[in-house]
Amino acid sequence: MQYPLEALKELARGLDEIPSQLQQLQMDCFLSCNDIPNERVKEYMFHGVGRRLNVLRHTIINVFGHFPPSTEEKLDRDVLIDVQINLQAFFINLIGVFDNWAWSFVHLHQLEAN
């Protein structure tokens, strides 16, 4: 399947921008909880969100490195497996980021059930 030239250009722009945007989001998450005294919030933000955003960034780079949108031939079996592994890691960590943000919110606003 071939993508229109404009779609390929848009994907290339996104690939250039998204990793740095994810890195900036990671830093924003770290900085936003510096003044929060709740250690559980910091734990979720630093060790949950921060780690997962880093994995998201790397999986995007890996997928498009192995399987650029301009690819016209079938992928080698081992490359295909690497792409699948990275896509699965991407989605599980994307779910995890939202879970960590939700738990951070719960602990920040002391909403946990007693």
C-alpha cells in the first residue's frame, strides 16, 4: 500500500516532533510534582509516568525505524516480530500512563477509599 506524498510528509513531521514532545511531557510531569508533598503522587509520576513516556518514545522510534511508512516490500520475519513487540509495548505503556495519571490524581486529591 502506498500513501499519498502529503501523508508521508505529515508522518515524517510527526516522527520528528513526537519523540521530543514526549520527552518534554516527561519533564513537565517531573517538574509539576516537585512542590507536591504527597510521596505517592511523586512515585506514580516519576516511576510510572516518567518511565512509561520514555518507553513510548523509544517504541515510536523503533517501529518507524524498522517499518517506515514508505516501505513497499514485506518485512523480514524477525523485523516484523520486532515491530509487533514494540507496538505491544507501546499500547500497554500508553494504558499504563493513563493509569498512573489517574492514581496520581486520586492520591493528590486524597480520594482513596478507606
